[in-house]
Amino acid sequence: MKLDATDLRYVTSDEFRVLTAVEMGSKNHEVVPTSLIVQISGLRNGGVNKMIGELAKRNLVSKVQNSKYDGYRLTYGGLDYLAMRALSKRDSMYSVGNQIGVGKESDIYIVADAEGSEMVLKLHRLGRISFRAIKNKRDYLGKRKSASWMYMSRLAAQKEWAFMKVLHEHEFPVPKPIDQARHCILMEFIDAYPLRQVSDVPSPGQLYSTLMDLIIRFARAGLIHGDFNEFNILIRRDTGEPVVIDFPQMVSTSHENAEWYFNRDVECIRRFFRRRFRYESALYPRFRKTLDDTADGEGFRLDVAVAASGFKQKDMRTLEEVRLCSVYVAPMDDLLSMPVSRIRQRRRGWWRR
Ligand code: ADP
Ligand code: MG
């Protein structure tokens, strides 16, 4: 999907009302009947039909012919538009530049504010890969797939935002969070290469211990990144310092599978250093030891701070369930060849807390 900043200006305020009506209607309708769109928008019938047509032409809504009635669905393009409009109304962003990344579950764009300072806009797109992989095996979200995935993407953005704020406030090396709307996060642009693209560093040993120290620092503050790998670690172009990104899967150290997540993070780094830099160390953090040392350590719990920030535990659980029946149960390839009963079995284990 291409984002077009000029579109932000060419949608009239009435068209915007109609688009918002489609979004509101999607809360309890998979396909929003045209009559409901008219009703919610509070505009005249004839005018609304024409405007829906305009919005559909720009791919902000799409027409769905249902067996019972015709109606419309908000597209990701429409949701992107609504989020960007909210961000630009608050003067958080002004223009959209190039796409710099397609993540597993997001699109990343360079955007700028009115002064031309660059920032990063991350648009969450849950369900893109994870769902396709298991679509035939499970029907987790029932019939309202697209709306539900938009809702999940929103939760993912809210969760990521809550964690980024708390981490940034406590001076962890993460991008500065700037604003959040719907399924989007606006953050500081880091001039860096993903570790994945780095073939040479002055001292692999030093970088290795910096990264392991970070895992320990997270854990002492009650957190585990959960996806701590060469794609989510950026190496600053000027100083070579690492910056950590991508937080929708963070878990608390009191999560019942905390140790498993912790070990996986540690193992990702060890494996990458072995393969890329031929560097191996007998020293690496152990979960129990790290937590035991915490007793007389930091004295603050960021998992508690996040919980206090307003992102609900219930929503955290919902996201986790969705992730667990998609990518995070196992690597994608394993998942595809795994019998459904085993996926269920694994999920059951993970759900309990
Ligand atoms: P996903 O959840 O889809 O993996 P990420 O947050 O990891 O999304 O971002 C995907 C890619 O976009 C990263 O690997 C990185 O190259 C780039 N990126 C993300 N955030 C920033 C940022 N703040 N500054 C610079 N590049 C970024
Ligand atoms: Mg990532």
C-alpha cells in the first residue's frame, strides 16, 4: 500500500465524516450497510452515496456485495488515512516520505514535521503474514477477520507505545516516542543500520557484552524484549552504539514463560555472533541468576509502570493469544508442518499465567 500525503489534503470534511462513519460502523458490522453509513454520518442520503464512491475510488473503503445487503468495509488505506489525519491535526507530522521498511507485521515510513525534521511512522499490520500461515488450520477470529485484524493492529500499536514511553523515560537506548494514533506510532528516526546488515564491527566482544548487558538491564527492570535479534537492533551510523526497536511482544519477567523468552533472546544473540563474527563466549546471562541479583538491584519495575500507564492487562492477553496462534508459537515453517493438535497444546501451556 502506498501512502500519499497529498491525499490528506484532498479529502473534504464531509468525505472525512463519511469515512469516520464507516470506521464507527465496523465496530459491530463486518460489512457496514450503506444505510447505516448515511445514518451515522448525519448527512443527506444522495450526497453520501457520491462521497462513498469517491472514497472507494481512492481505496479508502471497499465495496462488498453481501448475500443479504450491499455495504462497505474500511480498508487499511482508510485506516492509514484516518491515523495520519489525526497525527497531522495535532501537528505531530506534516508530510510523508519514502517507505524504508517492510517488517514482519508493519510498514515503516519516513515522515516529517512542518519544519522538515525526519521521523519514523510505523503502521502496524497484524494478520499479514501470521494469519496467512494458519488460515486453513484455524479460524480464530471468526468471520470478522479484517476488522479484527485492524483492531489487533491498534492494540499492538498501543502496547508498543506504552513500552516505548516507559523505556525511553528510563533511558534505555530506544527511539524517542513522539505520538500514537490508531494502529500507528510516530517516533524518532535513528540514523543506523540494522545489525543484520553489519558485517564488520571494531570489537564483536564489546558489542556482544553491551547487548547481553541490555538483556540483563531489561530483566532487572522486570522486562524481556521477546524478539531481541539482529533485525530489531540498530547500530548507530556515527557512534556504533546499539538502539533497540520493536516492542509489541515484550513480556514481564513474572510471565509464566518468562524464562523461555529470556533464553530465546540470549540465544538469538549468541547464534548471530557465532555465525556472523565467529565470536563465542562462555559468558551469557542466566535467567534465575539475573533475577536473584535484582533483589538488591534497580528497585523499580517497568512491567508495573507499563501496567500503570493505562494499557490494559486484558488487551495484553488478547494480543498474546493472537500471536501465539500465529507466529510466536514456533517459527513459521515449523508451524506449517505442525499438527493442529500440537499448536493447540502449546498454546494452552502458554496461556496460563
Ligand atoms: P516489525 O515489527 O515489522 O519488525 P520494526 O519496528 O522492527 O517492525 O521495524 C522494521 C524495520 O524498520 C527495522 O528493521 C528498521 O530497519 C526500520 N526502523 C524501524 N524503526 C526505526 C527507527 N526508529 N529509525 C530507523 N529505522 C527504523
Ligand atoms: Mg522488527
